[in-house]
Amino acid sequence: MREEPRQVERKGLKSTGSDLDRKFWMALTLYAVLAVLAWFTVGEGIVLVSGWRVELRLLPLVVIGGMALKTVLARHAEKIRRGGDGGGGTTPKSL
């Protein structure tokens, strides 16, 4: 006698809204911690960027800020895809 294979529920890439919110806030917290560590780790110095004098410790903050912005935009896009944009959008769904 053979046993019938059981269906295994796999979560995969599909996450619930509360999981995504928790991951989002954790990611932003870690970006903030990373930015603070970068600020205190990178020494004071000035470099020329396209003729502008820029503090050396600002460069990692720009990169970390870009990653944080990408995370915020990805979360907003996912909320729109799920149907709850949270931004008060007025686009009718019947179109």
C-alpha cells in the first residue's frame, strides 16, 4: 500500500501585510543603525566631488539613504499592488 503524498503549505515569497510591515520597519531601523555606525566610523576629511568640497562621512550616508528610499518606494508599490495604497488615491477601480 502506498501512502498518498500530503500537501505541504509553503509560504515562499508571499507574505502577509503584517509580515511586510514588520520587515519594513526592521529594515529602516537597521538602515538607521548602519548610518550611525558609518557616521562615527568614517573619519573627518574633505574630498572634491565635481569641484565641490564634500565631507567624506557624508558619502556613505548618501548611499544608505538611497537604499532606504528604495525600500520605502518598494513598500509603497507593494501596497498599491495589494489594493490598499494608504495614500488616499482616488483612481476608480472600475476603469
